[in-house]
Amino acid sequence: MAYRLKAGESVPEGVRRIVSDEIEDAAVQLAGKKAKNRDEAIHEARKSVKKIRGILRLIQPELGGTYRRENARLQEIGRKLSEFRDAGAIIETFDDIRKKYRAELRNHNLASIRRGLVQRKKEAEEKAGIEKALGKIAATLRALGKDVKGWPLQTDGFPAIAPGLRNVFRRGRKTLAYARKHPRPENYHDLRKRVKDHWYHVRLLENLWTDVMKAYEASLKDLETWLGEDHNLVVLRAKILAEPDFYGSDKEIQRLLILIGKYEKELRDNSISLAERIYEVKPRAFTKRLEKLWHAWQTQPESMKEPERTIP
């Protein structure tokens, strides 16, 4: 399954193909037919939902009221999947902290905290009836998939995506400026959302990539990863502080909180530095750059176009 626009197909055709593929892949994941375990299935399905929402924002100017309806449906699906995914993600983040700061922890492996996180995850899944819940989400996705053919998409070529590219990039610049001025967790999380949308748009245009664009995409991936890890740290801290007695002794809790703060600072410093480089160009100039690459790609001989590949 290729998450990118292809030569030889119109933009409306490409959008419908990609969205339909992602919907089907998410539904199959939730049915347990691809992933090695349930946590991985939820993670992969959630990624597919985010990819689809990224495409929706790319073509939002043309979708009109359809955008609001479909985005709301996908947002609710994403919210439900997040309830299951976040519990697993913060355990992974906790393990990353133990590994990263092994020398500082020495003989303190914070085992009681990890046991508590695992137990709370299990309890939440049992309370929600996770198997039945995932089945309902898969059915909702497939129902949404039936509507994709009716999306009001008419515009083709670069004009079909230029407004969305420019608008999302502009929102990213504004969100970065606000996060620098008000460095609060929720603002870093908003920045991550805008970076992720932009990253998905660049991935959709993989066939346009020069060496510079490949490096640019890698930087976006790093930035999205750092900001995602920062959000997981925020969720982990809140979970521990909500019931500290459940997770262990005061000393163990304080050790973890100190390390969370240390890791947060590193991630946020690195993220802001990289985001400033990514968003230093103006939205119109960035869109013009991609437009030139688009036209160069469209006019090159078929023999020069890259064979089918898939980005993970």
C-alpha cells in the first residue's frame, strides 16, 4: 500500500485510492489479521486514521461541508483508539526512560511503577470491553469507506493541493510561534499535530523528492517523534501524580518525576530548534518550491519515474 500520489492518476483518484486503502488497512488491523499483537494493531490503525485526517486537511478547501462531517467521524474514531493506545504508549515511554537513564538509576529500576502502569492498562481494557469496542470501530471505518467515492473532488493537478499545503504550513508556523511564547504542554502538543499534518503531506508527494526533500522529510519525522515522546511524558506524569500511592514509594516517584523533567527539557529544546529551521521559509515560497518539483515530475519521461515503493 503506497501512501503517495502516483503519476498517471488524477489527484481525486489518488486521494480516493489512498483513503480507501488506509481505511481498509485500519479495519483489517483491528480485526487482528495483520499485527503481531493487539497493541500493535491499535497503533497501526490509529496511524492510518491520522494519515486520512492529514489528507482531509490537504483537500479541505474543496471538500467544504464534507470535510467537517468526515473529520468529525474520524476524530471520534481516533479519540477512542487513543484511549487504548495511550496506556501502552506511556509504558513504552517509561521503559525508554529507564534505558536512557540507566546509569543514574543504578539499582533503582522503578519496578513498582511499571507494574502499576501495566495493571491500570489491563483494568481499562477490561472495563471498556476492548474486543467488542475495536470491532465497532472497524465497522464504523468501513461505513465511512463507502462514502469516499462520493466526495466532491473535481480539481486536478497541483491546484488541487496547493491551498491545503499552504494553509497547513502557515498554521504550523503560527503554532510554533505560539508555543515559543507560551511553552505549555498543550501548545507543544498542538505543534505536534501541525507538524504531523505537514509530514503526511510531504510523504504524499514522495515522487517529487530530491535529496534535499528526502532530508527534509527525515527532519519532519524526527520532529514529530520528539514532540510525540514529549506528549507521552506529560501523560505519564499526570497518571503517576493522580494516584502516587498506587505506584510506589515517594522516593521512587520523585526519581521518575526528575527524569521526566530532564527528558522533557531535552526534547523541547531539540524540537523548537528543529521546528525553527523547518518553518523559517514563508508558506507561499514553500508551496512554490513544491509546485516546481510537481511540474518537473509530471513532465519527465515515464522511464525516469521511480518504481513503486512503500514508505513504512
